[in-house]
Amino acid sequence: MPESDGHQSLAVLLGSLLGMLLVLVGVMLKGFSLRGLSAISFGLSVGLVIAYAITISPLLERGDPQMIFFVRLGLFLAAPYLCIVIALRGKDEFNMVIPYVRFVQHEVEVPLIVVDKSLSLMAVLPGFVRANLRPEPW
């Protein structure tokens, strides 16, 4: 067994805490929808683009470097937040991940056919398909 360098117990503790944190976040996200996630990602990306466009503009070329840093930091925190809030308020008006597709539950009874791999290797399968042979339900 390799010698311990004293950091193994700390690494195990941190790994366990991180694992518990991930499980806790997964439990808390139980009711979170894909529409909300797409609204958040859209708002975040638009907010970051807006903040970046303002920070590279000539507005922040001259001045105290520390003040410019704080203005840029404030822009990169405020613009995405505001865009996320706006996107979440209007999340019912757009579908970002899969545009123009809405999933609706329908009960459709389709007879399933189980095809054995040996049957498909033989030349028998096209004959079954052409004859429209379906097995009876169990």
C-alpha cells in the first residue's frame, strides 16, 4: 500500500462532500423543467453578450483601472441576471432547445414485433415483412 502523504483524508472528505452536494442539487432540481433551463441558458448567453459588448466599447477606455474593473465586474453580474429574469418571466412564449416542437402525451397502441438476430441474418425477415405477419399478443 502506498504511503499516505497526509492529504488523502482531506481528499476523501472533500470528495464525499462534493458527492453529497451533487446529490442534494439533483434532489432539489426534481421539479425543474427543460423550458426553464432553456430560458436560463438563453438569458445567460444574451446577458454575457450584452456585458461583453459594453465592456469592449470605448466607454471604458479611460479612467482609473480599479474603477473600470469594478464597472466591468458589475456589468458581468448585472446584465446576465437581468436577462435571465426577463427570460424566465417570458419562458412560455419561446422554445429555445427544440423550436416549434411541443411534446404531448398520447396513448398509442402499436403492436411490437420482437425480431431475433438469427432471423435477421437469414433471408427470412423480408418475407415476414412482406407478408405482414405479426405475432399474437401473449
